[in-house]
Amino acid sequence: MKTKEEKSHSLTSAEMSALWLQYMGDSMAVCVNKYFLNIVEDTTVKSIVKDALIQSQNHINQITSIFNSANCQIPKGFTDEDVNLHAPRLFSDPFIHFYSYIMTVHGLTAYSLALTTLERADLQDYFFECITSAKDLLQKIVKSASTQTYFSSIPSIPAPSKVEFTQSTGMISNLFGEKRPLNSSEISTLFFNSKKTGCISSLSLAFSQVATNEDVRHFMVRNMKLAGKDAASFDTILKEDHLPIPEKWDAEITDSTVSPFSDKLMMFHAALLINAALSYYGASIGASLRSDIMLNYSKVMTHLMKAGAICYNILVKHEWLEKQPEAINRTSLSQKTEN
């Protein structure tokens, strides 16, 4: 039986998962932001990257302490072996600015989801701190981005002048006939998903140029094309209502072929963004009432699931996929007992 002190340091599977995944993501972020600091020139963007780096390093230190208290193995994650700080510029300053925005948004989402599953009060406090620091960073990014020419604002719509109720769902007409205008939820999710999916496409383009492993290079080319196609499908729906679409970032990738990151890190990064996109698409289906939009999300989710399967097969094939903590394999233990 565990003592009271041992129980206070033990972790539920949800708590272990949240901390383990955050450690992996932040160890990757440390490598990425260290490289960014070596190439970024814009002082505002450099300040953002520094803040992001400090946050990730602090997270790793705190999670290490928590795992040590729980007698839990520290993940290997990503180290200096996975980054080449002397690699030439692969990304422009505007792209680094945009990338920082996207990853901060992903971080806020992950922290909020993790918080709902935690039982220990100290871990709840820790993730609240993560949310607060990420919120501060997001506000800093958005404030600085709004002054830049490459920043595209979310589309605005007229403020309603009266209360109205929907007369018909229009499920069939939305597929084959005249479509009703997009509502505010549909506009915001389409715009954000186009922006996030465009990031996946541009990042995959960059990784395809510098990957040394043939499997990784071929995957990144495929992922770039598919993500670009999916982002374009969101843009098409927005354009039908004469709404603006997000900026594109392929032109902000240089012609460098020297990789700043290991193939392992780039594949993990792709898997991370695919998982995040699946979550966002799933939530967006629930926020959409037009059947043509729901059908489009279903198609892009199918694309993502296929890309995810290929991605994880490559990670396993090259022994790059670090195993998450698992439940006890009772079947294996019983077989050993029989032998």
C-alpha cells in the first residue's frame, strides 16, 4: 500500500500523458527556437522567439521535477543532437512570426484540454501557469502582427440589428442548390483552419527541401501537396461569400537545402501538427450547420488520417517514435508465468 506521501506524488494516466506529451513538444520547441534565434533579424520577432524558448525550457525543468518525484522515467525527447544551429536561413522573419502564432495557439489548446483531466491541485496550478504565460505570449504576437503588412485579419461581418430564428436547415439545398450565407462560426473556423493547414503545407515544403532520408522527403512532398489542397478547399468556400482568405507562406521559405533539424524531429513535428489539425477539424464539424461544409471537413479529415498513418509508420520504421507510458501487459506476464 502506498504511503500518503507516495500518493501525493503519484500520477494518473491522464496526468502522465499530459506531462509526457508536453515534455516531448517542448523539447522539440527548444530546438526549433534555438535555431530561430540564430537566424532571426527583426527585433520584435526575436523577442517573441526568446519568450517562447524560455517558456519551453521552464516547462521541461518543471516536468522533470514532477517526473522525478513520481519515480517516472524522463523522456528522451529532442536534444542538441536534433538541431544544427549553424544551418543557413530556411525561414523568413515573417514566417517565424506566423509559426510562433500557430504554435502558441496549439499550446493554449493543449493546456486547456489537459487541465480538464487533472486531479492533483499542484498540476492544475502548473497548467494554469502555462495557460497564463501562453496567453501573454499570444497577445504579444497578435499585437505585433497587427502592425505588419503580411498580417491578415479574420473576416468581419455586419452586426445583427434584430433577433432572427432559422426557418430551415437547408441540408439538401446546401449540397445541390443555393447555399445560405456562412454564419459567424463557420467563417471563423474555415479561416483559422485554412491558416493552420497552410502552415502545415509551407512547413512541409521547407522540410522536403532539407530532409536527408528518402522516406521523410517523399512524405513531406506528399503532405505539402495534400495540405495545400485542403487549405484551398476552405478558401474556396470563403470566396463564394466574397470573404477574404488567409495569407500564404510558401514564398517565405528560402532555397536552402541544409537541414537545421534531424529527420526524426521533422517527422515528429509533422505528426504533432496532424494530430492538432484532426482535433480542430472535429470541433469545426460540430460548429458547422451547412452540410457541404461538414462534407468538406470529412474529406480533409480522411486525408489527414491517411497522412498520419504514413507518418507514424515512418517514425516506427526508423525507430524514431518514443513509446508513451503504457498499462501493464497482463497477457505477456501470464504467458511468461505459464512458460
